[in-house]
Amino acid sequence: MARPPLSDLPDIDISAATESGSDEDTAEIPDERGFFAEQTAKTGNLKKRTPVSEVVETAEAHYHGHRDRLRARFRDGGDGALADYEILELLLFRLIPRRDTKPIAKALIARFGSLAGVLGASPALLQEVKGIGETVAHDLKLIATVAQRMLKSELRGKQVLASWSSVIDYCHSAMAYETTEQFRILFLDKRNALIADEVQGRGTVDHTPVYPREVVKRALELSATALILVHNHPSGDPTPSRADIDMTKLIIDTAKPLGITVHDHIIIGRDGHASLKGLRLI
């Protein structure tokens, strides 16, 4: 459609239109500077981020304070005031000086069942727990060795049969948590005092080869007149097997003509022990 000529358009009074405009048309435009000022103020109120160094210092202060409290409980109440994982945690303080050792101690107890289980575990198994490296694993085994030596020292020079609970404690400490069968012999003199404690054989998870002639030969070399046989069941159940009983009787029959007495054969499990003599099986 053709546009009309400009001369045909009506005259418009611009000034009148402006004067008679609606309130909406003439409303004052708000000053938006206040809006941005308000936003700036709100942004300024945001919480400042804590520097990493302060977080680290806070964490270190927390676990150092925890260590001090744990040491104080042990000092004031002895080992009875602490759970197994807390005793282990105290020990790990020395081995892992700048780290929170509580989760590591709990993980070790969860993995091996008890403090004795942790100290009885092999270095290879200990290193399967997160946070335990080769050095710490061997340090834990060193502590276990010290404990075993202490128990063994209780037997030296004493009549072993009169210190039976000490014999059991020592054998349990040395063998209960072994992952393979181990055959051990306590060689005694004519007073039933300990001459030597030797591991004669190591086997699989359920079998150790034992040779009666070798047992008797070693007894003669040491001038031993009596023996206590000991082996462990890695399964944890100390119940003697038929093979255990037969092997014991064979050693007895081999040793007896040479004046060597077999006092007992003890089987060690994680939760207890069995005595073949006590069970009247020999």
C-alpha cells in the first residue's frame, strides 16, 4: 500500500503530549547505583576462606591434643584405662609421628581381630593395611619379638612343668597367629628346666612334616632328657587331628628306648590350646 504524502499527515503538538503524559510515562527512573552498592555490601559479608596453612595447623593441634590426653589416661589409669586400639594408637604415635594414627589403629584391629593379632601378623600382611609401610610393619614385629623374649625369659632356668601357664603364654605368643603350621620343641634337662626352644619344621596351612628320628637326634645332641612338643593350627581350632595323635605316639615310641620322655604335645590355636596329655590321648 502506498504511503500518504507527508503533507496529508496531521499536525502533532509534541509539547502537549509531553505535558499530558501519564504518570507511568513520567515516573522517575530509580537510581540503580543503590542496587549495586547493596550487592557489594552483601558480597563483602561472605565468609572468608581459611588458608590451607591454618587448616593444617588446626588439625595438628587437634591430634597433638588428643595424643596428650591419651598419654595422660595411660599414665593415670594404666593399660586398663585404654581399649586395644588406643594402646596400639599410643604405640603408633612413636612410629608415625606426624599423622593421626587413630584410624590406622582401628583398621589394624578390624583386620586382625585384636592387639595380639596385630603383633602376631606378618610384615607382609600388616602392609596390606592403609598407612602401614615396610618400616612400621617391621617395627611392630620387633615389639612382638621383645614380648616373646620376655615370656621366654620366664621359663629359662625354671622347672617348666611347675610354670605351665608361662609355657602356654609363651607358645601362644610365639605361634597362635602364624599363617602356616609350625612344629616347635622345648628341650628339657633332667630337672625339667628349659635347655633350648627350637622350631623343627614349617609347613603349609594344615600340615607340617615331622621326622621322629630327627627329633630324637636333636634331643641327644642337646643332652635333653625330656621334650614338650608344640605346634599350631592356623585355622584357629586347636582340636587335635588323628594325624597329630599318631605322630605324637610315634615320637614317644622312638624316644622312650633312649631314656627321653615326651611330657606333652600342645596344640595352639588363636582362641585357646589343647593338651594331648590333658585329653588323655597319650
